[in-house]
Amino acid sequence: MKVYFARHGEYQNPDLVVPYRMPGFPLTDLGISQARLQADKLQSLNIRDIFCSPIERCYQTASIIGKELKLAANQNEALTETLTPLQGISIADHDKVIGDFPYDVPAHIEGGGETTKMIFERMSNFIEKLKLMSKNSSHLIVSHGDPIKYYLNGVLKKEVRYIPMGGLVCLDFNQPGIPKYSEII
């Protein structure tokens, strides 16, 4: 089984806040172009289905890709953005609060935010169910930077770079042990 991970495209953010799960951050024209490029790269890879975060920027990205691949985008809460009380604050204030490791700070934890372990576990549970459904298929997951990164870090047992907006990577689970990782965009 192969799982492709697409990060949503660039989104509108005129107030320069950190949106996390907030509604109202649709794709920019560049974000739409990024989704079309992702679709082009996936065109010949026999994607069986598309699963995405229900957050607008992911659903919009998944729908653009799905239109090209003739597949419906299936929303799933397990693929959603990080739960944090820090959503909606300015990017500058967010960076001051979180430092280098965002989900370890008191403002996040004491406010009921998810830990990196929780993010990994919800993503991992979803992908384990995919493995049970189909061993020889390819699936696309459209999600957010942090959930993708923390899942990849956990399953690969090493630090991977942050997937940029419009990025596309693959995990090939067809060999025993740690899956093969490749960056496409």
C-alpha cells in the first residue's frame, strides 16, 4: 500500500493570524495552482480514494485534486488540524509563545491542546484502518503541516522536514519495517 500526503495549498490570511481549525481561510490563486500541480503529479498513480481534513483549505485542495482524478473528497476528523487554544492569535505572537517546540508550552497544554503524541496517534489510527481495507492500493490524504509532519516523524522514526504548502510526499508500506519515504513536490 502507498499513502500520498498532500499538504493544502496556500490560503488567504489577510489578518496574519494562525488559523489552526478556524473557518474562513480559503485557498489563494497560488493555492489553487498548487492543488492542480499536485493533481498532475498524482494523475498516473492509480489513487483509489481521497481523504481530507474537513477544514476549508484542505477540503478545497482535495476537491480540486479529486476533480482531476475523478474521485470524491472524503472528509475525516482524524486528519484535521491540531487542536490548540492558540488559534486566531497573530503569527508574531504565536511565534513568541511557542518557540521551537509548539505543543510543549503551558499556554497550549493548559488550554486543552493536543500533544504531538496525540496528533500522531489519531493519524496513525486512521492509516492503520486504511491498511486493513486494502493492501495493494494507493490512497491520498490531504491534511495540514503539523499532522503530516508528526505522523511522518513517528512512523519513520526520524525528523523529516516540514512539508510546504502545496507539498506532496509518499510512504510506501509495501516492504517490511519502516516504509519508504519520498518527496514528490
